[in-house]
Amino acid sequence: MTERTIPQMFEESVKHFPNNTLILEKTESDYKGFTYGEIRTRVHSLAAGLRSMGLKHGDRSALIAEGRRDWVVAELGVLYTGAINVPISVKIDESADLKFRLAHSGCKMVIISAGQRAKITTIKNDLPDLEKIILLDKSLELHPGEIYIEDVVALGEAYLKSNAQEFASCWRSIKESDYANICYTSGTTADPKGIILTHRNYTANVEQSSALLPIPEDYCSLLILPWDHAFAHTAGIYTLMKNGASMAAVQQGKTPIETLKNIPANIRETRPTFLLSVPSLAKSLRKNIEKGIKEKGVKVENLYQKALELAIDYNGLGYNRGEGLKKLKFPLYKLYDKLIFRKIRTNFGGRLQFFIGGGALLDIELQRFFYAIGIPMFQGYGLTEAAPVISANVPACHKLGSSGKIVKDLEVKICDDKGNALPVGEKGEIVVKGENVMTGYWKNEKATEETIKNGWLFTGDLGYIDKEGWLYVSGRFKSLLIANDGEKYSPEGIEEAISEHSVYIDQMMLFNNQSPYTVALVVPNKENLIKYLVSEGLNFSTPEGQREALKKIEAEIARFKEGGELGGTFPNRWLPSAIAVLGEGFTEQNHFLNSTLKMVRGKIASFYQNRIDYLFTPEGKDICNHQNMTIISRL
């Protein structure tokens, strides 16, 4: 039997689609395409060069770079030698965090872009296993131990002239059970864990993803998410590669902000057929769309609002689109689409058919919005430990609000906190078993044993499967609010909804650990609070204005309580009865957000323990307590 490895999968794609464009990259004025055949030639040369430099089966090599042609070439080059690639997020800025990943995995080499080079320079003397640093970009000078990728490619070309057969037998000898990647978690607890994914984990998940969402060879996706991101890695790079399709890289700017600003133009230039998204990106896109509509004046804005309302009603939850009497609205829907939505879609290149969302919960209102404008955003679910895709909504089969149907050849069950399987429709921990499930955590037997039991991966996520087989994900099993009577509830949906519906609240974390009531840590939006106070004839710098600002925050949350305009959206007992206003937001820099922008709840709760304790006192329940008044006066 042929081993189902990543190199084997790539070779088969090159055989079937040699002249198709695999990668589009823009370094100067225009995008340039590189075919499957051209990329294979470069991969073989790089791999041969790495092999001649001593990289061998089982060695580890890290890759720290922005998305580009040579990101894919570098990973494949490492894998063709039988070595293990360690993809590391460019967002890892702390020297200790980066050093831990490189030292823990024992990396022999690091392949790095110019923008990431300084990070390695500061720590390389403390990494005894590190032998070579391979630079993807030219610089003014080479430091000791560094070499340019082009020089490695040249070494490989020379090596292949007399060792082509030996090189071929090297990559063909790789087993599907061999390790392909060690992907480090973002470290929401102690040290990050290194997730070991084999070649078969990836190829299995690519097969599963392709069966759920067939990818024609003429498809193209601009990969906006970081390429080391598990979702972009499998659902983007490898799924496109397997099917003869194309991937495009975002044009790199001199700064991350400049790169972000390139995305809208890059979308128009590459004309993608689908995009991978996460909630933060979806919100940003919607904000930009609605800003553009507002700038066109009141008439256009009113027409847009009517069109949006009708389209949302007509679409329903997707699976029931246009059913019953709604079909009578179809002619008007088509008219609105021609007048409004089609013009919006031209800003996305004119070919964009849908988004696939992953990475976190995507609220149903956001899904309804993108469906209405004719570019549905289909929610999926997965985690790196499962390589990562577990379920997804797709054009042929979708239900808004759910995380879609489960991929083929994957067993899924819902368990209680003792590991017992629960009946259909009951909420519990999502537990999965299949060929895409990781081997375990690198050098961490304890964590492996806690996460994988009898071949089953305990995801730590809360959810349920309904009678029709739709998977619903509610949040993290371990971040549940637990009342003093033992009842449990997931906080993410509440936090998301309140911050989404209020321009005065930027971030929120709910807390209830067997307490008499729920409390909230709130990061306010000072700019919008000042605007509100000005409209009320008050000044933010006065105690009167500060009290009014605090009461406005309290009133925003009260909208979700009984009697409020959004009352009944969530059970009342899980809405906060006391609020602590914070002077600093949750960010990656203060380690209150991890690299995937999820709150590190344990760290936040520990840091603000005194503030939380105070909220359970009679004085603390008053929003205008002295702690909140002090903090808001310092904003």
C-alpha cells in the first residue's frame, strides 16, 4: 500500500495538475503565479539542500514567517527529508515563549523571514540544539550560523545531480505514521503544549474536508489567516493542494498594520472563490461594508436596511431558504440584490461565493448578515488536536447557528463530566475519534493521558448534536460558569452578545465559580462614553459625568435582563449582578489574550481576584462603588 503522506499527496497533485497555479504571490506591482510543477522543483532542491546540510529523519526544524510562496516550500522541504516541521506563529513576541518552543522541540534548524529574524538573534546563544538559521529574505549581512534559502536551494541542485535516486528513496520511505508537525498551543494554562500531528493526520483530514466540501481545481483562496494557524494550514494550504486549486498570499507590508491594509486590494486582485475567516475578521469586514453604505447617504442606507431585512427573512436558517410563503419575496429579493448587494460583492473581486468560518463561535446575526449580502459565512468547528476540521456547514448543506455536519470517518459523542456518553440533544463535552486525531503532546505524557483516553480525544469544548445530526458548539467546557447549586452555563455567547450590541463595552469576562451570583469584568470604550456624555450635557472629567458613564455601562447590560429590549436572550441568573470596570483591555501583550485572541480566563481571574472578591460585597454591587469611580476617573 502507498503511504498516505504529505509528500506523496503533493506528488500526486503535481502529476494531475502540473501546469495549474498553486501559489500566487505579490512582491512588487503584480501577483505572480507559480505552478505545481515549478513549486515541486523548488521543494526538491530545498529538501536536497537541507539533507546535504544534515537535516534527517526525525529531526525538528522551525518555520517562523508570514504567508508566502516559500512558507509552503519550506514546510514541504523539511517534510521531504523525513524531518518534523515546527510552525510557529509570527505573533509570538516574548523571547521566553519563543525560546520555550524551540528548546522544548529541540529544533536543529530555523527557517525565518526578515521580519522575524531579530527574535532569533536575541535567543540563539541559549539554544544548544540550534545549528543553522535559514533566511527567507536577503539582508545586508549574514551573522554566524545563517544562510540564505537560495544558497540552500543551490546546494540541493548540486546534490541532486549525483544523488537524485537516493533523494527519491528518502521521501518515499516516509511512513504515514511519521510525525509531520509539532504545533504549539497558545499556552492558556502553564507552558504551551506541542501537538504532534502525523502525515496521516493531515492527509486524513484533507480527505474528510474535501468530501464535505468538494474543491474544483479552478478555485482560489486568498489565505488571510496566518499560515501556521491550524485552520488555514489544512483547510487552506493542503486541501487546495490536494485538489489542484490555487492559494494566494497577502502582500506583505513593512508593518503588520500595513499588511492588513493590503487585504481589500489583494481580494480584488486575486478574485478568490472562497475565503477562510474567523469572527474578528468577519466583524471587521461587516464594519467596513456598513461604513461604506453610510457614506452614500440616507436614501441608500434606508434602501440597504430594507434589503437586509427582507434577505434575512427570505434566507431563514439556510436549509429552509425561501420555503412556504417566503418564495413570494423572491422577485423583490432579486431586485434588492441587483441594486445593493451585487455592488458590495464587487469589492470582494466579484467571484467570491462563500466564507468558511472557524476558530471560535460566530454569532448567528453575523452569519445572517453575510448570507443576506450573498456571500454566506458558513461556520465550522475544529481544533488543532484534530488536524483540525471536525464539522462544517457548506454550500450544499447548512444550518445557520450550528457548526454543521460532522466530517466522514469521524466518530463523535457527547459526554458528561465523568466521560459517560449522553443521549442525542443533551449538552456535554465533545469527544471525537478518527485518523485525524493527534498522536499526543510532545514530551508531555501527563497532558496526553488527560486528553486522549482509549483513542478518544476529549476536546474540552461544550456542545450537543441534534436529531438531524447538526453539531452545536456552546463554548469551552472548562470555562463554564458554575452556580452555587452546581448548575453550569457557558459564558462566551453572553460576553459576545453584550459587547457586540453595545458601543460602550469593548470586552467582558463573566465569572461565577459556585458563587451566589454572576459578576463581570468590563473593559469600557472611553471614546463612545465621552460622546454619550456630551450628548447629555455632561463632562467625563467630573464625578457626575463619571457616575453617569458607569450607569450607562450598567444600563447596556440591563438590556438583556427581564424587561429589557433583549430580555430572554439568556437565562437571567447568568447575567452579571455586579460589575468591575477595568482600566486596561485584554491583549496578547499582557497575556490576557492568547495568540488566537481567546481570553486566558484563569490568568484574568487570578490577576483581578481582589476586584472579583469585592463584587460579592454589598458595596461592590453598586456600579458607582469607590473602586469603579477610581478606575474610570483614570481612563
